[in-house]
Amino acid sequence: MRPPLVIAGAGIAGLALAAGLEHAGDAPPYVLLDERPALGSTGGAITLWPNALAALDAIGVGDDVRRAGHALGAGSVRTHDGRLLRSLDLARSAAALGGPLVAVRRGELVEILHARVRPGTVRLGVAARGYRVEHGGVTVLTDTDPVIGVALVGADGYRSEIARALHPQLPERYVGFPAWRGLADLGTRDGIEGVQIWGRGRELGIVPLGAHACYWFATAREPAGGAADDELDHLRAAFAGWPDPVDRVLAATDPAVVTRNDVMDRAVPRRWTDGPVVVIGDAAHAMRPHLGQGGCQALVDAAVLARLLHGTGSSAAGSPLAAFGAFEALRRRPAERVVRMSRAASRAVGAPTPVHRLSALVPDRLMLRSLARVAGTAAFPS
Ligand SMILES: Cc1cc2nc3c(=O)[nH]c(=O)nc-3n(C[C@H](O)[C@H](O)[C@H](O)COP(=O)(O)OP(=O)(O)OC[C@H]3O[C@@H](n4cnc5c(N)ncnc54)[C@H](O)[C@@H]3O)c2cc1C
């Protein structure tokens, strides 16, 4: 029997790749390994830009995700003292980007992708610890029996062991702030508008998820590794006095779903491939969260690689090695650009308030044009 394609990591990138292989038809045998004991996702919700929705369309689940999610309408950017920096008009941004952004609960996105994956192919509680290229294929090392594959896709996130095997001592450093995320249900029918509020080395964003629920994220300068006894109390103190609805949203948050992650700058591995091995998603190009593009780029990677593995795109002609080479050639530059843009966006958000006021002088038209290049429908390589 032909050895399977081994996908290390059943997160957004890994599941989307498997779903993409199934959608393309005549999928090769594959197996997904994930170190966690159960599938699912922490982190509340995720914002998907039109590039990611185009990728989801390419793997056949775009409409399922649109139905499960919430298309984002008007929103604004404000300073912590309530001053309006920019108001975002849905029609204009959708016209510039090729469609609206959609926010969806991460658990629902994972479920939609998982439903398209061949039953019995996900092996939970199995961590990939490295690999050996041998016998014309690859041996994936785990804590127990090795897994033999025709090829290996490292989709194991920003702590990727596969990326570290490709690039030992991959540089990484704490950027100076953690990111918190949560879900709130305000129980009102008034509707919530999307808003990002910036000030004093802090930021808090609120993303509507239907009539009365919302997803929020926050960053604030603090040492790494710290964890408050009660993160919500800690955040309510850190954001006290910020404009409505910040306190209402934090007060309506379920403490059990609040996550806190130290944000790291991890270098892009100097190579993404090693013969029958490739990395995708955060493993290939971890980035700061400020553009909301990490998961979007992971979905684009998965859709592109599924297409190349099917042999219908470029010159890959069905061979994993050729497909992996073509994948890196196609995806490295655009993904690195988004890594740089995300870092720049993060620095701008963390800048003093006068810089925020200056940023408001950039016309919407220019801002949208630059975002469309990396996150619009046209940024998905069709
Ligand atoms: C605060 C914050 C907000 C964000 N907001 C957005 C947003 O709005 N929009 C957006 O597009 N992106 C956003 N992101 C980024 C996004 O979450 C990631 O880029 C995305 O999850 C990457 O997908 P992935 O599949 O590459 O990695 P992951 O989703 O991390 O999946 C990796 C999988 O591999 C498994 N794994 C790890 N190690 C191993 C191993 N050794 N062996 C086997 N399995 C392993 C893990 O259990 C996991 O299931 C945000 C990130 C943060 C921190």
C-alpha cells in the first residue's frame, strides 16, 4: 500500500489542506497528526479577510463559513479618550477588497473544515518530533512509533518542530505584550459596531458576531510569562476609563473562554522545504496578530498547496517534491510581505497618540488599496 502524505498539525492549515485535497477529488492517502487530545480551537473567533474567503471557496467551504459567520459592517478606529480616528464604510471597503470581512467562531471554522476531511484520518495525541528523509519518502518521529509517509507537511503552528528541524535555532523574541481574546454576550438587541481603540501602549478591538454577541482582543505592554489570577479583572483595571462599550463587553465575557498568549516575533525559516518536507501556515510564517492575517495566510497556503498537489496548478505534475518547490516559489514572497506589514501595523498601534492622530490623515482610499494587495480577493493566487 502507498504510504500516506503525513500532515503534522490538525489546526486551520492542516485541516484546510486535507479538505482541499478532498475537494480536488482523487485525494491521495493522507493522515493528520495532532499533539492535542481533542480537536477544537481556543481564541474565541477569527476575522477572515476576502483573500481567506477566496481560499475557502477554492476548497469548497466558503459558503458554509459565510453562513456560520457574521459579515462585518461599519466600524471605526478611536483613541482611548474617545476621539474618532477613522470610520470604516462597509460598501467602500467591500468594493476595494472584493467582498466583506467575515468573523466566525474558531470552533465552527474547525468543525466545517473537519467535516470535509476523510473519516479516520486524524490521529490525536500524536506529536511530530522531527523527521528523517529516507527510502524515497519520510519517517516522521513521534514519542512512540514513527509514522512512514511519502511526504510530510508541517502545519504545526508557530511553535513548529518541523520548522525548527528545517532551521535549527529559529530566532524568536517576545515583542513586549501579550494578546488576550474573549467572547461576550451583551444580551441586547441594539447591535454592536466593530471598533478598534488605541492608546498608551494598549489596544482593544471589538468584532460583532451577530445581534448581541461579540469577539474581542486586547494587547497591553507587560512582561512575558505573567498571568493574572483573574485575567478579566486585570483587563478591566488596565482598560478602566476607556470608551463604551469596553467595560460592558469585558463585564459580559465568560472568564472560561479568555485566552492570553505572549506575542512573539519568530523568524521565517530560511527554507520551507527539504525534499519531501514542507511547512505551511504559522509554521512557515508566524506573524503578529495586528492585521488579522495569520489564519488567512494559512488558508491561502492550504488551498494553494492542495491545488499543486492535485497537479492541476503550475508545473507540479502531481509529485509532492515538485509541488512543494512550486508552493515555496509562489507563497514565500507574499507571505513575508504580510509578516512585515503585520509588524509595521503592530508598531503603529503601539505608538504614542500623536502618531495615531497622524495615521488618521492617510486617506481611506490609500489604506484600502494597500490592504487589498495583501488581503483582498485578488491577493488569492487563482
Ligand atoms: C490574538 C490573536 C488574534 C488573531 N486573530 C486573527 C484573525 O482575526 N484572523 C486571522 O486570520 N488570524 C488571526 N490570528 C492568527 C491565527 O490564529 C494563526 O495564524 C492561525 O491559527 C495559524 O494556523 P495554523 O494552522 O498554521 O496553526 P494553528 O492554528 O496553531 O494549528 C497548529 C496545530 O498543530 C498542532 N501541533 C502543534 N505542534 C504539534 C506537533 N509537534 N505535532 C503535531 N501537532 C502539533 C496544534 O495542536 C494545532 O492543532 C490571531 C492570532 C492571535 C494570537
